Amino acid sequence: MRKKILLIGKSGSGKTSMRAIIFANYTSRDTNRLGATIEVNQAYFKFLGNLILNLWDCGGQDHFMENYFSSQRDTIFKNVEVLIYVFDVYSFETEKDIFYYQRSLESLVTHSPNAKIFVLVNKMDLIPEYERDKKFEKHKAEILEYSKPVQIKCFQTSIWDETLYRAWSSIVQDIVLNSSLLANSLNEFSNVIEADEILLFERTTFLVVSQSLRKEHSDLKRFEKISSIIKQFKVNCK
């Protein structure tokens, strides 16, 4: 089964860095070597056996964005399963960002009305830690308002911490069709072995696909930390 994922946003928002870290085993520091995406970069990733993710990383320069909404509109926005729109939290062109975002939603509603929509407010590491939640909630409220009546999910992200894995894990869990079956199987297994908690990771990306929790844990970021640690270990072993 093949699912089309559209990764879009203005140039410099961090889309390609995200893709490289999640799917190509780049470290955050390695992304400095990446150039800007020209037009559309398509890639296929095998995920959980028979699921193939067809990821469209769309270059965010103005002339490319304009083409996406005119001559390439049918090609870009047709048969989309998931739209991931990336905002740069430090963008100085807020009006243009919102303009492109709303045009993306309009195009998606026309050509792929059943697509799921995720918005990532990226580069949150540039905001002082004590201000991040407040800054994100402000951006989230504005994005939700501009999105009406379309339903979206919004996450804050940074390539330098576990928030990137948290957001992408949530996205892939929505994509996986048998997620409830996986969760039920993990719950049964957990009860048999009396485990406090069981996590199921996708073996290439180390994103959390499913989980079973029998005992509450104080560290709410532990899943993403484990993903990041294992991924870094894998990269360093090569």
C-alpha cells in the first residue's frame, strides 16, 4: 500500500533537514551540508512491511510555491494522504507564510478532501526555553484560526531535540491503518509478561508506532529520547 505525504512550507523552514534526520540517518549537525530543495524531491520509504510512504519534499522558494498553486496544482495536491506544513517560528514574512498556507489548504480540500493535515512550528530551539510554550501556543492559536473550518493537528519542533521525533511519531501513528490492532496486541503481551510499559518502534526511523502503558511514568518525553538515542547510536556505529 502506497501513501502520498506532502511536505511543504517556505524555503528555509527546515523541511529537508527533518526528512534527512528521520529517513536518511542524518545527525542534526550533518544537516548543515544540505542545500535547498529544487522543485519537488520525491522519495519512497518502506514502512512496517507492506506500507510505502511516498514523500514529496516541495521546494519553498516563491516561484516554486506559485507554480504549486497554478500549473502544478493537480499534480501536487491530488491523491494526498497527509499534508505536513512547516512554519519557521522566526520567519519575518508572516503574511506571506499564511497566504501560502491557506492556498495549500484550499488546494488540498479541492483535490484531496480526506487528507490529514499536520502543522509543524519549527526551529523552536531559537526561542529561549522559558518562552517556548507561550510562543508556540500563540502561533498555534493563530494557525487554528487561519485553518477554519479545516481540522489540523499542530506541533512544535526542533531538529536539535526530541520534539521532532514526537511530532513525526504522531504523524505515522495516524497513517498506520492497523494501529488499534497493534495497540491491542501490545496490551495483551504486556499483561502476559507483566511489563510496566512496551514500545514498538519502526526499525529504520525508530519512530514510535505503538505503545502499551500499565504504569504511569513521570518523564513524558521518554519515548522521543529513546528514539533519538538509538538513532544516534545507529549512525555512530556506521
